[in-house]
Amino acid sequence: LAKNGYYKNNEFFRVIKDFMIQSGDPSNQGTGTASIFGGKTFDTEISNQLYNIRGALALANTGQASSSSSQFFIVQNSQDMTIQIQDKTKYPQKIIDAYKKGGYPSLDGSYTVFGQVISGMDVVDKIKGVSTGRSGMHQDVPKEDVVITSVTVSE
């Protein structure tokens, strides 16, 4: 989807300071979706090698099985979150150290982590600072548009 320009002009429609920012819905409402599988949603894919550290990109889902699609979030919390790690023997020391710089270990095992912000966290941090409010039935909606103007995929 990113390579085909799907995310261009998508807005970050949900911004929760010290947690995450969410986009990936061309309707910019958080209600639309697409996928590379003909628009059908698909299973959450969990890896014990990928974590929700600060800057992680993960697919949003509804909490229901097979509800992943085009919506994604970027974890932007910068606080030490090692307190959320229940069993430190299941985490490599490198990841525990990363969680000292932010992230959300409580999300591990529930969302498909598929990428990592490697440059530009300053932009993510600016987005987390926008003023938000309620819009219709949705909370945490930016009061001003925050738009994705381009996407680059690094392999």
C-alpha cells in the first residue's frame, strides 16, 4: 500500500499524547480501511522478535481476530516503560534497555509490528503535541489537520 501511494494525503486522525499517533484511513475518520488482500481484513501477525518500542509502526486492529488492514499507529511514548514488562526473562536485554527510552510493552503480542521510525522521531513528537478534542463519536482527534505528504519504504 505504501509503495502504491495509498497513504499519501492520509491524516493522523487519532493522537494520544504519550502513547501513539494513528493514520492509514483515507476517509480520515478512523472508520475506513483497505488491504493488499482485495480490501479484506486479515489476521494479526505476532512475532516474538518485534516489539512496541518507541518509534515502532504497528497495524491497528479492532481487538477482534482477523481485523488488521491499512490503519497503523506509531508508538511515541518516551517514558521508561519497563514496569510494564511482566517477565523480563522473555525479553532480550537490548529490548529492555530500549523500553527505558519509551514504548508500550503492554501492546506486545496484540498488534502486528511491521516497521520502525529510523529518522524523523522529532516529527512524530511534534504530532503528539497537537491540540486534540472530540469530533462526533471520536476522541483524541487533532483540531488541525496533520497530513502525510509522502511515504518512503526502506528495505
